[in-house]
Amino acid sequence: MQDLAGKTAVVTGAASGMGLAFAETFADEGMNVVMADVEAGPLQIEADRLAETADVLALTVDVSSLEAVHDMFDATVDRFGAAHVLCNNAGVGGGGPVAECSVDMWEWVLGVDLWGVIYGCKTFLPHMLAQNEGHIINTASVAGQLCFTNMAPYNVAKFGVVALSETIAEETTGTDVGVSCLCPGFVATKIADSARNLPEDIAVKIPERSEEEEVIREAVLEAFSTQKPPAEVAELVINAIRDNQFWIFTDQVFQGRMAERHDGIIAGTDRPILGELWNIFSESTTG
Ligand SMILES: NC(=O)c1ccc[n+]([C@@H]2O[C@H](COP(=O)([O-])OP(=O)(O)OC[C@H]3O[C@@H](n4cnc5c(N)ncnc54)[C@H](O)[C@@H]3O)[C@@H](O)[C@H]2O)c1
């Protein structure tokens, strides 16, 4: 899809981080923008700001509800007549080790990070196929390529998003509907503060860490804010829409481990032990 001006983009998780950067970039391109998020307050503030230069519709949506995603689709078509770009971006970090993670936690993370993406694709893809024009960007993660310790639901959800995206790529071959799978590494957003999005009724068991581990983690959280700016990822996304490019990686930190994993699969031998994501982050920031 080359001409974006005048077309309509729908972005979930648009109140913060990468989703907000996508919405800003689409607005700069002259697109109509539907900004959807579960956090109504921050969403309205950002939507009002973007509405000064673009046609914006702000919708409070919980993507883990099929009904809410259907309503988002209906509101988009009512307002703008069609949807051309869908960013299934809303997501939460969370989880814990498999042996300890509560079922509530599994359901919350899978509900937002996997079912939210499935509902988005299921609802918007038939419309895009019928008009034979559209592009879906599904946000997975490097955790959709590599499994880290202590984040089981997140790993499972993001591997699911990769599988869903690859399947859509197969099934849309020969049409003018494209799909991209975004696998960010470390991007400076509020993802490490996903607990703010936790529904009140969910029992959470935070994994126990030693004092030393906790100090490292705190430092890492602080260093997170110095990572890749979301606006740079938005540029990669725009290019992927224009070039119909499937994979979008934001950095090279994980490529070696991905190659090791694939070598192990092909040889049918073993997999690399990765530990916690924070350790890799620490390594990458300290060189
Ligand atoms: N930041 C990173 O380094 C990184 C790395 C890999 C993948 N990701 C993925 O990128 C995506 C965007 O996250 P981000 O990093 O910008 O974090 P963020 O926390 O800044 O933004 C996430 C947005 O999703 C919204 N959200 C949460 N639950 C929702 C729900 N049920 N329905 C609708 N909206 C909901 C939040 O309110 C927030 O505005 C997520 O899918 C995340 O898993 C981020």
C-alpha cells in the first residue's frame, strides 16, 4: 500500500508507547486515525492533541473482549467508511514461572496479548479481503522468537502472534492485503509498568528475587527509558506497510541467540539457555 493519505488506520494500545507513536506517524501521513486503548484518560489527552492536525476517533476498548473489538470495527466504518491499516499493538507484560503463575495471570496476558490480536484479525481481515486492500501489523516481540525465564504467558502469547501472522501471510498470498509481524527488542515505553493495566480482580504472584536481583532489575527499568524511541519503530512500520515486508525487528541484540535456536531445531539437538530477559538487557546496555 503506497498511498496512505486519506486512508484509515486503527491502532490499539494507542494511548502510550509504540501505539501512540504509530498514531502520530499515521496522522503525519494524512491518514484518519482510530486510537483505541483501555486507559480512557491518557487516551483522550493524546487523541485531543492529534485531533489538532488529523481526523481522529478515540475509543475506549478492551481488546480482550470480542464484543469491544466488534464495536471498534463498527465505529471505524461508521465514521470513516473503511479500515485500511490495523495495528494490533495493545499488550501487557506479565507472568512468572510456569510452576507458580496463577491461572488469572495466564488469562489476563493471553487475553490481551494473544486473544486481542486474534479478535482484531478475525474482525478486520474479512473487510480488508472484501475491499482487496489493507495491511495488518501484529505486534509480537523477540519473546515470540525466544523463550525467556519467568515470563511464560508472555512468551506463549507472542509465539502465538507470530504463528497467527505467518498463517495470515500464507492465506493472503495473491491478494492486496498484507501482514507484518513486529518483533521489538527493547523500546523506551511503559511496558515495564504494565501492572497499571491489571484488572482489580486478578491474583498476581510476583516472582521472588534476591536483593541483588532486585537491584539489577531496578537499574534495568531505569535504563529502559533510554532505549530505542518508539518514533523510530513507527518509521519501520510505515516502511513495512509500503513495501509489504513481513518481519520487522527493531534491533540486532537477539539475532545470535535466534540463530542458535534455529540451528538446534534443524540439528534436532538442544536449545540455548537464555535466563531472564533482564540479563540480556543488562548485557546489551553494558556492552
Ligand atoms: N517496549 C518494548 O521493549 C517491547 C518489546 C517487545 C514487545 N513489545 C510489545 O509492544 C506493544 C506495545 O507496548 P509498549 O511497549 O508500547 O507499552 P506501553 O505500556 O507503553 O503501551 C501499551 C498500551 O496498551 C494498552 N493496553 C493494555 N491493556 C489493554 C487492553 N486490554 N485493551 C486495550 N489496550 C490495552 C495500555 O493502556 C498502553 O496504552 C505490546 O504488545 C508489547 O508487548 C514491547
